[in-house]
Amino acid sequence: MAKLVVLILSDPKDQRKIFTGLKFAKVARESGELEDVRLIISAQAVGIFKELAFKEVIDEIKSAVPVMACKMNVEGVGVVDEVESYGIPLAPVGKELIRFIKEGYVVTSF
């Protein structure tokens, strides 16, 4: 069975693209067609933690899909407290992506 990492990288101004990626991760997980689904928020996308428009969907997604955020980008944007308030772990995303790829995950980005 296939395994998937959904990588959210887009600028928070592109809300439609980010919402699509977030919802896709949840749909993929709930489909039962994949062995595992993970969600990583990195690059410019970590700015969503400043936006109230994303709060409800992030809460919804994290209850269905394991989520992590890029430690370097979160610190760079200054949203550490916001990410921690969601209970989302911070990780070195580059290393995590390498690990996931070695474990056979397919990576798709939004």
C-alpha cells in the first residue's frame, strides 16, 4: 500500500491552494486507500499560523493526520508560540523528508 507526505509550502496569501492541500491530506487519510498519510507545513506556509482563517481547518486536520512544521521556518517567521499552541511538533523538515522518502513515501506539495 502507498504512503503519502503532503507538503504545504505556499504563501498564506494563496489561501485556496493551502486549504486544498490541507483538505487533501485529510481526504487521503480518511479514504483508507493509503497505508499512511503525513502533513508537513514548511517554507512560506508556516505563516498560516498567524492567520485566524486557518485555525479551524488546522484543528480539523491535526485530529485526522499527523502534522509537523519546519522548525527553522517557524523560528524565522516568529510563530513558535502559535505552532506550540496547536500542539504541532517542530522538526528539521529536510531530514524528515529524507527519512520519509527512504521509507517509501510519495511526496506531493501544495
